[in-house]
Amino acid sequence: MVDYFQMEALLTVEERSFRDKVRKFVDEECTPLIATHFDSGTFPVELIPRMTETSLFGLHVDGYGCKKASHTIYGLICQELGRCDSGLRAMVSVQNSLVMYPIHAFGSEEQKIRWLPKMARGELVGCFGLSEPDFGSNPSGMMSSAVKQKNHYLLNGTKMWITNGSIAHVALVWAKMDDEIRVFLVEAGTPGFQATLIQRKFSYRTSPTSLLIMKDCAIPEGNILPGAKGLKSVLSCLNYARYGVACSALGSAVACYEAAEPFTRKREIFEKPIASYQLVQEKLVRMVLEITKAQLLTFHLGRLMDQDKAKPPEISMAKMNNVREAMKIARMARDILGARGILADHHVIRHLCDLEAMSTLEGTESIHTLIIGQDLTGISAFH
Ligand SMILES: Cc1cc2nc3c(=O)[nH]c(=O)nc-3n(C[C@H](O)[C@H](O)[C@H](O)COP(=O)(O)OP(=O)(O)OC[C@H]3O[C@@H](n4cnc5c(N)ncnc54)[C@H](O)[C@@H]3O)c2cc1C
């Protein structure tokens, strides 16, 4: 695996051992079947019990059947899963950062006891419904609404692009109540609630991206997370998820390099391996340079998060940089592989397609640029 700056030595024994366990799971059980699922546009649900056995759920939570891992370990897990497939990584990230974390951070004791142990065991899957057809980069404008009734909440609205939506047992749906953003646990099967798979996607094909429609859904009083109020609560979840995307993109970049580099030594053109041509070497060097920079950035960010010192704009910088550079690396790898580069069996084209979605989800490059710009200047250029 690419490690040009000998970063392996910076990892603790525990970090290496968790990473190696996930790496083995990915290489032996996920990668062999992922191209077929990408082709058919299906999520490999059969891997969920094995994800549980690999301890991939409940990583931000202590207690309630969960064992908290450091952010550094979480980042390594996302890199390994992302090295295989972004849809797999997204499933794990959403369950951890966007469902279990908010239930633990903002839920009542009863809610934690009811949901977290089953989620840690992979028996229940969740999704995070924030984006709407007309409100993605600007979630504060959301139209979804909840109205307090005598003994329930009446929820209406539409959520779009929701990862895990159609396989989820429960959706965390953000909606405005009395002009304040709140979040509700909407259980699958609730009358008026519908989760439909979005079809004909050319990116994130293994991920069940869904449309959620809530029409006069009666949500029990016990299904509002009492501690989540306003955009600040939303953003605290997104910080973890954005870090997950940054790590996943780095995993994609590594996978693309690992597919291209051995090929350059095997493939002979004009009677020499293409690795012997300066133009090809330059591409390999650029790939390793950007992978190394992303590894250093991501590793340090994980350590800052572990010390509770990371600022959201720093997370933005990692997300923005890693996705952007991974896209360039995937394109170079695709080019090196020649025609083979478009085959799912060589994996690079899958990563390239998935990185297109990753450049949008969890905040576009423009949005992260504005976040960092505001941090540097003190002036918001969003509006
Ligand atoms: C595969 C996938 C999975 C997803 N999973 C989830 C999920 O699980 N839950 C969830 O809630 N959402 C999810 N999303 C939605 C994602 O978060 C949104 O797509 C994202 O926030 C961007 O919103 P949008 O698509 O509406 O784009 P828009 O907000 O409409 O942006 C369109 C363009 O305008 C630009 N733009 C916007 N504002 C500005 C500005 N102020 N200045 C300059 N340019 C600007 C953007 O950068 C972009 O280029 C997912 C999306 C995808 C593709």
C-alpha cells in the first residue's frame, strides 16, 4: 500500500490492528463482489452481518452495545472501505456519523436504549434526511415541517438524495417546527412515509440513494430527539461525515494508484514497459505526491479531532482537497490503463464515477471554499 512518507510508524498498535482487520475484510470479502453490485446497481446487504463482526458500527459511541473508536481509527476504516467502494463506506459512515452519533448526542435515554444496541449489531439500519429537492447547499431553507398536535407531531416534507433510505428501518428527518430545525425518528412503515430508490444513477451505484416523502405522518412524541435544536446540531453531525468522505476519497486515490502502477511495469508498448517512459513516470509521481499530501493532512486532522481541537474549516479543507486530488488521480490511472480503464473489473472507473458524487455530497467544493474563505477573512461570502 502507498506509504511514501513512512506514516505506518506513526500509527499505534491498536490503530494498525483495527486497520488490518478491516483491510482483510475489504480485500477478501468486499472487493471480489463489488464490481457485480456496481453493474447491477445493488447494495451488498449480505455484507452487513460481516460489517458487524468486523466492529464497524457504533464507532462514535461508548456504551449501549457500542465501543467507541478514535477518530484516527474511524478515518483508517473509511480509507479501507473507500479503497473498495464509496457506497460501502457511505453505508458505514451514515450509520455511524449521521444516525448513531446524533441519537447518542441528542437523544433521550429511552431512545438510546431502544435504537443503539440494535444498530451496533447491524440489525437496524438508519438514514439521515437533511437535503431536499430545492435545498441542498442551503439546508436552513428547508421546507419540511412538523406541527405539534395533542399527542404526536404531524410531519410533512420531501427529502432527496438520502443514502441508505430504501434499506433503512428508521430515518432521521430534519424539519422545521415553530421556525426551529428539529429532528424526528421516522420509522419505516409509518403511514404516509415512503422511501423510493432513485434510479438511473451513474455514480454511487452500489449505494441505495433514495427519495423520502412524508405526507401527514403522525410521529410519536417519543420520536423527537430532544437535544437537537437548530443548524448547529446538523453541522456537528456533518463534521464527522465530512471527515469520513475525506478519508474515503483518499482510499479511492490509493486504489486507483494500486491499479495503475503494477500495470505500467507489465504493459509493454514499443517493446518497453510503459513504466520506462518519462511521461508515465511523471504521472505516477504526481499521484504519489498528492496521495502523500492527503495522507499527511488526513492523519493530522484525525489526531486533531481526537484531541477535540479540529476546526470545521480544517475538515472542509481535507474534504475539498482529498476529493479534488482523488479525481485527478483516478483520471490519470484511467488514462494509464488505456481501454481497460473503462472496465469495472479494473475498479478505477468505478472510483472515478463515485468521486463525481463525492465532490457534491457533504458540501460541494464551492461551499467548502466559502467556509475556509470565511474563516480566513471573517467575511461570509455565502449570500
Ligand atoms: C450520492 C449522494 C448521496 C447523498 N446522501 C445524502 C444523505 O444521506 N443525506 C442528505 O441529507 N443528503 C445527501 N446528499 C445530498 C447532498 O448533501 C447535496 O447534494 C449537496 O449538499 C448539494 O446540494 P444540491 O445537490 O442541492 O446542490 P445545490 O445546493 O443546488 O448546488 C448546485 C451548485 O451551486 C453551487 N452553489 C451553491 N451555493 C453556492 C454559493 N453560495 N456560492 C457559489 N456556488 C454555490 C454548488 O457548489 C453547486 O455547484 C447526497 C448526495 C449524493 C449525490
